[in-house]
Amino acid sequence: MNERLRKFLPFIILGLIVVMFLAFAQSGERTDVGNSLSYSSFIERVEAGKVRSVTMKGGNITGTLSSGQKFNTFAPEGANPTPKLRDNGVRIKVEPVEDGRSVWSVLLSWFPMLLLIGVVIYFMSRARGGGAGGAMQFGKSQAKMLTEDSRKAKFDDVAGIDEAKQELEEIVDYLRDPGKFQKLGGEIPKGMLLVGPPGTGKTLLARAIAGEANVPFFTISGSNFIEMFVGVGASRVRDMFQQAKKNAPCIVFIDELDALGRKRGAGLGGGNDEREQTLNQLLAEMDGFEKNESVIMVAATNRPDVLDPALLRPGRFDRQITVPNPDVLGREQILSVHTRQVPCAPDVEVRKVARATPGFSGADLANLVNEASLIAARANKRVVTMDDFEKARDKVLMGAEKRSMVMDEADKELTAYHEAGHAIVSLFVPGNDPLHKITIIPRGQAMGVTMALPEKDRYGYQKMEIEGRLAMMFGGRLAEELIYGTEDITTGAGNDIKQATELAQRMVTEWGMSDRLGPLNYAGGGDQEVFLGDGISREGQVSEHTARLIDEEVRRVIDEAEERARTVLTEHIDDLHRLARGLLEYETLSAEEAQAVMQGQDISRGDGGSGGAPASKPAASVPNAGRGSKGEGREGGWDPTPQPT
């Protein structure tokens, strides 16, 4: 509040001066001379001897009556009351008329210009006071120094990434007891780079360092260095290190380093001279001609592939600390941290929730706990139950239910057969993840969702599993074709086809799963970023003949998956009908309920038939890289690429 008041104080004072100036000017021009008389009344009183004295100033006449009362009047042009005043014994005083405007009038006319000059002088004085800041303080560093009160995060608040936390704790130990490391000739790394997917806790780790370290801590984002004025970024880097050296030993944290440290000359992200000058200055300050012995740099990015190699050499960012998505034990620890302030029911098992959420990042788990709390609060519960966590997980994975959307019976039936087709293929084609839930209630952007989730963390996938997934993707479209005919198929499989095409392309061009093309990478790579509409970089890398072979192999993989799904649906057509009818009746079915419906068994529900019971096994999430937006008839995203380790 004091800082904000200090910024606006000059303008408040300037406004008060303006108000006082105008009020004083108006009071100076106003003269309190008593009653105002008409000129004829004034002449009558003069002739009657009731006027004692007058003061004449041009046409303005002021004076005093015999009774002592003051008055004023104005003589018309050409009138000359002097003879009558002299004849009636009135004392006359004459004052000269001022030539031109008054001083106040002149000042008022010049006031806007004077105000503008004052504002310019004020900002110029601020700029001079900024030292290295330059004009208007554009070159002043935007780094914020965290105070003791703002350092609330501790290492105890960071869970699930023990290896990364251990390396960062070493910085704090060095700052507390440097002799422990120096007696053996060791030096603390000058820079540490936190690398990992979004939401894994990189910024939280930096906040924990700030909370644990007993030294000044500066924080800034990489985008704060980039401005439209050339040289401003480099000036800000210099100023930041000057502030850091004054407070040494200290830690400087740069978030989103890729906004500042992209490769020079690559033309990525709108690179220009200003960006390169800023990066060059950062490189020189970190390990240039003058050594920085007491400033430790910590930075975070989720795009290490675009960083300039000069940033990553020893002496600058000596260590790259990978902050991956947590495993099951890490997720359990993270959930324990986030549920400390949440009143949970006795049936809530954090371990079970952790097993049910592989691929979730720390931010995903925090969002899951928050959604469960909101769901419980809407139901006026006093504690959060396990059912709330399951509903929150489904909402995060599949989107919120849209029960208000109006669908006629024909649309519901078509959606039921589409989702039943996905489920049948998932159940009877080997390699697919266990079925979790089927629903024809619109969720997110999807009209219906079939969710198949792994039971454990996955770091790679077999060819059989990918082929089973491809077959499942075509189950919805083929179910529509078998029931309604080829002329009545819908656009609901558009997203399924897109996913299947991309997956087949990666099998052929990246993972060497084609016998005709062999274990070669045809998808490009390196620094070249030439993307075609199908996601494959071919320009200048493969011949026309090879490109034709790639298309043929992708077509073959798709055709085989489609034929496999068609065979399964034809063999289990009765199960398809029963499952579709069950979806029309219950709208949402768990894996257990889907099996019971296909066997002709009745489903007993205590909730009146709405919603779905939890699966028999803890449901698991797909890897986070594929859990994006939902499409029509889509089961949820999926990306078989191993997660960073």
C-alpha cells in the first residue's frame, strides 16, 4: 500500500496545487464591495446627498454611502458623473485602468504548458535517479527481491521429486556452510537448470529454495527482459546482476528461461538483434571476463531443446535437473501435502487415489484435490469422500457433464452404439488398457466418452498394444456402419480418425514398426522445424519414392486395425446391442456394469440409476501429454511416447 501511494503521490500533490491555484485566482479577481446599485439609483443618491465618497476605475465605480454602507455600480460609456459628484460634495478618488490582462489571467493561460513542462522534468529526474535504468527506467531490472515474509514455501511442501529436491538442497547447505565443501576443493555450481513438463513443480522448487535459504532471493521471468527498444534487455541484465552483487551471496531465479535463451540465429520465436543482445549479456554476466563468485543462478524451462548451447556449458548452467512427472510413490506424497488442509472422510485412501492417477503432474493432483473439495461443498458435505475424488478424476479426464444439452432419442441411440463399439473392441482386442467407464452424457467437447485407462505407470508401449489401441479407435465408426449402414455414418469419428492417423504415422516414421521401411527415422528432427499438415517433416529429407512408401505403410496399418475391429464387432454383435441398450437406460456404465449388461444381468443402483459405480480396480490415467481436449466420440487422449526421466 505504501509503495502504491508513493507512486501516485506526485500526481495527487499536483492535482491539489491545480485546485488551489484556480481557487486563489478566482478569489483574487472577485472583490467584495457590498451592494450593487444601478447607475440611475446611484445618480439619485448622489443628488440627494446620500453618497460620502467614490472610487472610480474606468467604468467601475465603488464607494460608501452616508450610512456607511458600501456599494458598487458601473457607468455606461460616455457618461461623466464627475460634475454631479463634485457639486454634491462627494470625495472622488480615481485609479488608473490596468493596460492588458491581469497577472492571474496570464498565469492561467500558460498553466497547461507549465504543467506539461513540470511532468517532463519529473520523469527526467526519475530517469536520472535510476542510474543504469536509462530513460523512463526502461532499463531497470524487473527482478523482485523476496522478503522473509513472502518466503512461505519450504522443502517440506515439495513432494514427489526427491532427487531434484536433494540437488537443490545442496545449494542451501553450501550457502549455510561453504567451508564444508571448500575444504575438499569443491565449488558449488554457478547455475542450475530445472527441466521438465509443465506443472511438475519447477517454480515450487524455486520458492522452496527462497523459503529455506538465509540469503537474498531475486525472482524474474524471462519475458521481463524483452522489450521493443533495442538495448533495454541487456541493460536490465546488467542491472539485475549489479543488484545481485550488492546483496551477495544471493540466488537469482529466472522462470521460463526459453523466452530469453533461445538459440541465436535460429529464427525461432521471432529472434532479433534485441533478443540476441540480451542473451549475449546474460552469457557474459554468468561466466564472462569477470567471474561471479557469489551469485547463484537457478532457472526453469519446459523447452530445453530450444536453448542456446552456450547457456548449457559448465560454468554457466552446470547442472540440468530433470523434474519429471511423479511415480506412484511421488503422487502419494504430493496428495498427502495437498490434503493436509482438506477434511477427508475415513474412506479416503490417498494410496488408492495415487494408483488411480498415473501420468498426473503435481499441478494436476492439486487440481484434482481442489475439484473434489468443490464437489463436496456443492453437495453440502462436511468432509470430502472417496466418491468425490472419483467424480473429480472423471471431470478432469473427461470434462464436466452437460446434462442440460438436449438430445433426441435418435442421437442418443447413435451415440450409444458408437461408444459401445469402442468398448467392445477395447474388451476383446488384446493389448488395450482396462476399460474404466462408458457414458453417453456429453462431457467437455465430446458427445460421449469411452475411457480406457492403464493400471500402472507406463514408460513405453509394445507394438501389440499400439495396434490394439488403433483397433479401438475405429470401433465407434464401424459400429455405426454395422447398425445404420455406410450411408448413415456421422462425423462423430472425426477425432478418432485423426488420432489413429497420427499414431500410425509415428509407428511407421519414428518407431521403426514397418517391415518395408525398417528401423529408420523418417520424421525429421534436429533443429529443422518444417511441419506439413500431416505432422511429418519430409521436405529435403526423403525422396518421392520413400514418401509414397510411407503413405502406403500408414494406409496398411490403418486398414489392418479397421479390419480387426470389424471382425470383433461382427463376432460380438449381440454384446454390442445389449451394451447399447444398457447405455440408453443408465447413460453411464462402469467396467463392471458393462460386463454385467453384456451377460444379461440386472444392475442395482442406490442412486436411482444416474451416474456410474466405480470400477472394480483403481482406474488410471493416461500419460499427461495426451490428456488434452476431448473430441466427439473420443475416449481420451493418448500418447505412447515414454515420459521424460
